[in-house]
Amino acid sequence: MWCYRRLLKVPWTEKKNNTKIIQMADVNERLLQQLMKRKLGYAGHIMRDSSGPLLQLSLAGKIEGNGGQGRPRKNWMDDVKEWSGSTNYGYMKRKAENREE
């Protein structure tokens, strides 16, 4: 997406979402769908403890201290929560144990 934004000369100050950038670049939606599928698959792999406790800890861990000013940045798990239709980490972990879901 960063490359598309650079090619189209879209400044970072313009808050355009990825679907608009893909439409502007005239790239089909299949790319975004494939990205979502791979990201959700990898999240399920991590949540099933297939990759060891360190990744599991980094995914579920919280950082102590105060955040910076302004709106919180969107992180990796925010996308996974949004695409899976869940807001609860425990529910997503139970759902990930069933590979078909």
C-alpha cells in the first residue's frame, strides 16, 4: 500500500483508506482480500500456540505507562479484530482453535 501511495503521489495528510487507494491505482479487490486471508490465517496460527510462547506473549501483552497524545495508532490486532467481527481476544482465541472458522 505504501508503494501505491507513493506512485499515486497521495500525501500522508490525506486520510484515504486502502480501498480508495486500490480503486485509484485500478488494482482489483482480490489483492486486499488475499491480504486479509493471509493475515487472519497467520493470526490463527499464532493464537493456536503453533509458533511458541514468545509470539503469544507479544500478541496478548500490554505495555505499561502512558501513551502519547492524540488518537491511538491502529495496530496489527485491530485489523484482525475488525475483519473477524470480534472485539474480545478470548473469543478470537477460541475461534482460532477450530481451523475451519
